[in-house]
Amino acid sequence: MMLRAQSLHTLLRRTLAAALLASLTAATTASAQRWTVDPKASLAWWQMNPHLSHLWGTTCPEEPSWRPGEGRSGGWNVGQGFRAANDGQGSLSDTSNIPIYPRPKVRSVCAPGVRGEFVVSDPATLRGVRGEVAVKAEALLTGNDDRDAYTRGAILQTSRWSEIKFTIDSVVNVTHRADTTTGTAIGVLTIRDVSKPMSAGLRAWPLAGGGVRVMTKFHTPAQDLVPEWGLSRFSLGLGVGLRMWRDLYMGADLVLRPE
């Protein structure tokens, strides 16, 4: 009888513990919010410093505020009255005008080049953020067909590695001012078959029509592209060989929608 009583007590204790764990898990899952990237309203971009009047690209060339650089291929309607990239400063270091053609407002005009999904435990504080942004490598365009084909084949090798990914583990240093939240996203950046820890500053605010706009930007020294990221020195050419490039900046301008 004593052994049976002890066994019954142990069984009840284990059952109650399992029930409590299940309740806590359900509560955590219920409180978390899932957000997805709106592909038609989101874009990713890159820009070299110095940009030499042509070294930048976007996944959304349909955006009216964006312009291709020097040596663009035919078919681009650059319009009139825009700030030209070739203003005599293209060979100078400039870490302020990045990206060189930011979009002033969100338009749902982009061909899908970015996907992503996030889970947020507390949207107000960005606590418990987990997720991933993936950029279709072939969607990054500079406006020069030959340059884009070379980048896809010789540098990014998109036939083997179709996406550039940034996996976010957390957001730290969160601050709030009015309706805007700023912080630093901590995660892992994967280019081709190389993954490295990376942090990126971000800024987020609600949109009038629903959803949240998130802008983020990070960079890596251009001289790290060969030894750290495994890119070909031959393929990158004089930009790395003669140290003409200082930094490679990458970023995203995302619209997140709650599921």
C-alpha cells in the first residue's frame, strides 16, 4: 500500500507538472504575434562606399525614387529633375547618403524579391523577436544588364545560392520616441555558403494603412569580402585589389503585416 501511495503521488506530481508546462507554453504561444514581410511593399538594397557613380543596387527598381547609375542599360526612364549620382563626388567616401536613393514613402509596386517572417513576444518593446529575412539574390539590380549578369554568375553564383539571409535572434538597445522605435538587431548574415554574426541598426514605426515599416542597415569592410566572406578576388577585380572600395553597405526597407 505504501509503495502504491508513493507511486500515485509521483504520478500526480508529474501529471500536474506536465499540465503546468503545457499551460505556460500555450500562454507564451498565444501572446506571441507573427508578422510576415509584404513582398510587394518591401525591398532590399546594397551600396558600395565610395559608389563611383554606379555601385548600388535594389530589389525594387520599380520604385519611382530609385535611379540606376552611370553606364545604365537602355530602357530606364530616369526622368527629369532628380539628383544625379554623377555630381563629381562619386569617388569620395560618403557614409551619409546611404542608400543614395531612399524611398520617401511606401508603394506596393515591387516585384517580389524579399520574403520573411517574424515572431514577436511584445511588439511594444520588441522583446522576444525571432525571425528571418531572405533576399532573392537575382532580384538585386543595378540597371546595367552586363554588370548584373556578372554579379549573379561570377560573384554571388546565384545558380547555387539563390538567397541572401539575415536570421534575427534578438533586438537590443531598444528606445522609443513618439511612434518610432529604434534598436539593434542581433543575428547571423549568410551570403552564399558563409554565415557570420552580424548586428544591424533598425528603425520601426506604424503605417497609417496598417502594418509596420522597418528600415535596417549594416555594413562590412570591403577588404573582408575575400578572406572573411569567401568571394573571389579575381571576380571582384580592382575594387578590392587596389583598395578602391572601403565598405559594402546592405539594408532593407520592409513592411510587416500581422498574420
